Amino acid sequence: MTSYFLKAGKTFRVSSKEAMDLHERLPGGNYVIKEDLHGNLFLETIEDFEFKGKRYGDNERNTDRILNTFDKRETSTGVMLTGEKGSGKSLLAKMISITAQQNSDIPTIVINAPWHGDKFNSFIQSIEQSCIVLFDEFEKVYDSEQQEQILTLLDGVFPSKKLFVLTCNDKWRVDSHMRNRPGRIFYMLEFKGLSEDFIREYCQDNLSNLTHVDRICSIASLFSQFNFDMLKALVEEMNRYDEAPEDAMRMLNAKPEFDAGKVKYTATIQVEGDTVAPDNFNSSWIGNPLTDSVRIDYRVDLPGTPEDGDGDDYEYRTASVSTSDLKKIDSQAGKFVFVSLGGTVVTLQRVKETEFNFYNAL
């Protein structure tokens, strides 16, 4: 058998021809970075991402746009996907990787350790071809000091072109020099709760008993952010036991009372059958009606006394109710009605959030 000698730096090793599997390009696939005993970085293959089933929502459209922008731009492109666990950001990141590999044989390097510094930057740039560099749960893997040291990599000053995709649960824990800096992070997509259209489309395709769809949408409205994990588990449980969503939620690890989100509501108050005028109190309340006590100060006009000679006077009182006073929930409308022991009625009406509209702001 013919011997071959493989040179690495000043070292020669005896090797077979089959062992010297050289590639001019890094093949499409997923890789992680490793470090040998001499401090040299190298890539190791890991399993490719898989996606089964229909793609819901805007994920396919967002995937196509991100990859098209990356293709058209001359420099590297940064994309940040932010939102709570289960919100769908990791799904979009995987779809970007899968589509790039299928369409253009572009590899993905998954960063699962806080690599940073000149050695890491040089290693990434030594891969001259286009590739995706995926930082999953970026703000958890990298502390604040390490995030600062990675800014240079995102600046686009290096000659090779990369698509940097960062997922994070809390955008406020990401270095401030990455926010409002399209030169580093070109796109930022924020994942919130599922829209009603998304829920209905998913149920139409996956729920066995479609008579429950409206009720699922009602239950979803009780959460500040009803995510895809919750919806998928709820539909799965309902199909398995042929039961209503309320019954399935009884045992699922998805409880509105555990929701840490604070939602904005408009309040109305009735005292002794009379409605308090809106001008006499701050009608905005923020919280979770299923877990938080409601305290609202309101003004009561009082007639003046002969001694002061003035007209009407007033004093402030407090309408206070707790979760034990909750009498009625209209989840479809986002309305909660509380009645205290003294007969005070406090009604909270959820305020639907609207996205900032640049056209209206100009």
C-alpha cells in the first residue's frame, strides 16, 4: 500500500489517501466549533435541522426575504430574532438554515459556546465562502463583556460574507450597540403571541373537532403571549382524549395565572350602582387580572359646607378588588368583571396592542 504524508504546520503524519478527503468548499450541513489540545479551532459536523409539516404564519415569507437580502447585499448581514421560549423564533432560524442548504448548499455553523476574540474572528473569516453563523440564545451564552468583544465580527468589515442569525429571549439583555445599528444587525424580528388567524389556520389543519376553534381562541386571549408550544400541546391533548379545550388545559403546563406578562386594560367603576365619571380616575390598568389585585384611586365630588363657603369639594377613595372577587370572564372580548363584598363593580377591558405605524407617525 502506498503511504502518504499529511503535513500540519511542521508536523508530518503517515496517512492513507482515503483519509485525506479534501474539499474546496465546506459542504452544506450543520457544524459546531471545537478546539484541539494545541488551541486550534476546527469544525465538527452535527445533525441537520429537520422540519416536518406545514409552515404557518409569516415564517416562509420572512425566510425568503432574509435569504434574498443576504444574497443581494455585498457585506455580511445580521438578523436578530427575539421573543419568549416557544414563540417561534428558533423555528424561523431553522427554516433559514434548511432553506439555505437546500437551495444553495450553504452550511450553518451553530455557536453553542461563548467564542469570541481575534482567534475566533479569524477562524470564521478563514471560511471564505458564504455561510450562516447561528448564535442560539445569544444573551444567555454571551455575557455583557463577551457581547462587546463580538461587535467587530458583526461590523461587516471582513471580506468574507456571512449571515449572522442571533436568537434571544430578552432583547434588552443584548448589547445596546447592537440595537438601532443596521450595519451590525440589519433585521430585528420580535415574536409575540400567536395571532388569531394563525391559531385558526393551525386548528383547521390539525384539530379533529373543529367546533372547539372559537373556544381555543378565547382561551388564548387570556394569555399575554399565547405561543406555538401551547397551541401545539393543546391541540394534541384535545385530539388524544376527544375533549374540550377547558378540560385539556386542566392538566397542561400552560396556565394563565402563571403568565408573567402584564397587559394593558381600560377600567370602569361602579359604586352603589353609579358609574364613576372617566374624568375622576385614571382608567388605565396594567397587569394580569387572574393573579394581580386591582386597586384604582378615584375622585368623589362632595358638596361644600357652610363654613368654607366654597362650592363642590372632593376626596379620593380606592376601588379595590382581588381575584376572589372575579365574577365573570368574557375571554372573547378580553373583559373581566369584579364585584367586591361592598358591591363595587370594576370592569377591565383588554386594550389590543397595535404595531407602530411609520406612515401614521410621519
